[in-house]
Amino acid sequence: MKRTPVKSSNIKEVGYDHDEKILQLRFKSGGVHNYSPVGMELYLRFLRSPSKGKFFCSNIKNNKLIKSEKE
């Protein structure tokens, strides 16, 4: 999955698989987490949010983790 750099104090890159509805986040700490299902609208709201970390904590973090790994 192709990832794009984002401006965030904790999140380094973000990727999205439209077909599988998977949001992939690479954290500055080195961890890579996949979240699903994340619809396109939620993904776009995440990208537009002024604080990626706050949006992530409020809307994604607690109920969608499907895979976590260290890069």
C-alpha cells in the first residue's frame, strides 16, 4: 500500500486501500497499524483534519484496529 507523508507530531505516513477499506498509519515511533473498516468519507475527513492525532484518537483508534506491526 502506498503511503503519503502527513504533518503530525505522532503520525508519519498514511495509506488507504479503497477496495478493502483499510487505513494504514505509520507512526513516528516506527509502528504500522491497519484499521478497518474505514470508509472513504472518514479517510478524507482524517486527511482534512487540522490535527491528525486528535481526529485519530476521537474517530478511529478505539474500535477499528485489525493489525499492528513494527517496521
